[in-house]
Amino acid sequence: MSSEEFELIVIGGGPAGHKAAIQGAKAGKRVLLVDLQQAVGGECVHRGTIPSKTLRETALGLWGTSRLAPKLFESGITGGVKVESLMRNLDAVRDAHADFMSEQLSRNGIERWRGRARFSGEHEVTVRGPDRGERTATGERILIATGSRPRLPDNIPVDHEHILDSDSILSLIYLPSSLTVVGSGVIACEFATIFAALGVDVTIVDKYERPLAFMDPELIDCFLKSFESMGGTFLPNRTIEKVEWDGLTAVVTSLDTGEVIRSEKMFVAQGRIACVGDLNLEVAGVEVSNRGTVVVDEFCQSSAPHIYAAGDAIGPPALAAASMEQGRRAALHAFGLPVPEEAGTLPVGIYTIPEMASVGITEEQAIAEHGSAVVGRSKFEELARGQICGDTEGMLKLVADPSGTQLLGAHIVGQGATELIHIAQMAIQAKTSIDVFVDSIFNFPTMAEGFRVAAIKIVQARPAELRKVG
């Protein structure tokens, strides 16, 4: 079997693979992109970020309207939500983004093969297409960007009809009356709040004390308060002993506390597993960690110097934005091109309702590293824009060094959090003084004014000798 030669072979068409392929092409290299799906975008576009955030945006609009309804209409707003309408909108957004990504590949002259790839040599990849035919390609450099799949626990019989994972939950054709969510990580909490906002009775069950434990505790307090106000229930410190479909109307969940939960559907969200097991990596000399991810250095280079990996295939942070940058940096390094220094201030955005975002370090981390910290908070109920849009439960929190002059971290919960956080990201990267927020003029009314309010409180809390005069 003859083998076609390429300077870069990218396995996987998600965010990491897509950006790596384009970067390779812009460097003047002959690039091949191999992907299982006919449409590019990977899990991110077809079953992950794009569809879930589209569904969230619709739910957010309906939830926001329902909150304002009592103020606007004596009888409120009534009427059911048609899931087929939600899914039509989801499909339209997903298809539009996939088409845009595909057009980018074509415009950059990237060749595409559809099929399942595996290593058949150190530089050789064999691709089995939908017709079961095989062809091979030889790559001077190869990048693995095969993404991940839902992790399915052994004690829960996921059947994708009554007991769903993060792929099959998007196949629902109607809204269930009740939903049990297993897990309290990012995916679990995002979908839990989406369905709660759509009027579903949602219960989150988890073995941990608090959801999203890596986030600032004050944000989680706001999140839980809002979730409960939507009718949601969070059950911490619980272990699931048994899950079964009763054959009629309910998924029955038995907990170690003796509690029994009956719900129309169950959603299992207990993390994801890197899709690298079928690549035959041992043939290429690629080391895999005990967590099943490809081991790489700071340039995403594996133990085989000519092979790189990016995105979910290398593990956390497993964010689309980070994956794109990893793919781009890997392609640059692979061909000896200048690789920019890492920014080091990766923002985290969680698209729950309300949304949350964070950058830099938490108050607890600042105290541990610097001995103390100065904190300023701005509650959205203090902002005119917060009152206008009905978001009075949100908050913006700034964490500064002991002198109250250097921004170390920012944490936001509420409307626009994932957008607002970039202001703090730029300030941290530029090492600007907290005073820049005090001295700047923000549009009125905006949520961004929260930065000024929080910064003023930090300035007021500074040691006397460091306070501004006048």
C-alpha cells in the first residue's frame, strides 16, 4: 500500500486539531487533517461547547423573562417550551459554526480524510474510512487531537434513553418533568441549571461537600442560592448505591443515606476520558500517563519528538480556548517557528445560570502565598445595570496583594461574568495598579462598573500611608 507524504498530519478536527492544521498551513506546510466525522469541529461543536451553550442561551432568555414577568404582567407569562424548537435553533448554530470551520480549512488548502486513524509506524498513520477501505499517510510531524468521551461509572447503567450522558442528553425530544444529575463538576452544573431554568425539577447528587470546589467559595454560595431559587436541590456527601429504571415511569436512585430519588430522567456527568486508546501509540513510542492521557512538555511535544498532542488528549484544563492555543503553539514549535511566551493567566468560564468566571488566584491562595490579601467586592444589586436587568444576586470580587496595589485575582458570578473577566485578565497580565480601575471612566449603566466599585473598596482598605490623597 503506497503512502502519501505530508509535512503535518493532524488527527482530530476539534478546536486543537483545527487550529494546529491552520497554523501548519499558514507556515507553508502540506497538511492532512484526519477526523471520524464528516463535519469538522469535534465534540466541542457537535456534542459539547457549542450545543450546550446554545441551549443555555435559550434557557437563560426564558428564565430572565420569567423573573421579570411579575414586574411587567399581572398574570405573568404562561406557555410550555417546545424542545423541537430548542433543538432546531441548536442545530442551526452548530451547523453554521461547523461550516465556518470547514471553509477555513478549505481556504488554507488543507487536505481532509474521513476515518479512524491509528499509528502503523513512527511516522505512518493508517486511516480506515467509512467504506472500511484503508489508506496510509506519512507525516514529518504528527499532532494528536482526538478529544475525549464521557466517563461512564460502572455502577450506573447508562442506556441513553432514561439514563443519559453528556452526548445523549442532547437527543431529548421533550423536557422531562424531573432530572437527577450525578456529579457536580462543570458539565453537571451547567446542564443542571439549564434544565432548572426550563422548569424541570432538578436534583444534583454528589459525594463532595460543595459543587465546583476549585472556584471561589463566595461564587459557589451565590450559585447555590440561585439554583435553589429555581427549584433545584443539591444533595452533597451522598454516595449512590444503586440506579435502575423501574420499567414504567422513573429512574430510581438509592443513596447510602437511605434516601431514594425518583426522577423521569437521569444525567450522568462524572468527567471525560481521553480518546487515545485506539491509536496504537506504542508503535510510535508515545508515552501515556496512568490517567490515559498523552504525556507532553510545555510545547505539547510527546516522548516521541516528532509527535505532539493537544486538547483533551493531554488532560486538564480541557477547555476549548486552551485547546486552540495548545494546537497553535504545537504547530509553531513543530516547525521551529517562534512560540510566544504563555500568558499564564488562563481565564475560567463556567456557563451555568448564573454564569461564573475566574482568573488569577483566590483569596485563600493569596493569603497562603503573601500572608494576607486586600479584597474588594461589588454586589450587582449596587449597580444600576444589575437592577435594570434583574440580576441583583451577582457579585464581582477583586483580590489584591497585602498593599492593596496589585491585582492578583478576580472572581465573578452573574450576568456577563465570562465577558467581564477579560478586563481583569488584561490587568493582571499588564501588572497594572488597582488604581487604574478607580481612575478609569466606565460606561453607565454597565456591569463593568463593578470593577470600579470593588477597586474603590480595596483602595479604602489600604494601609493609611498607601492611600491616595484627594
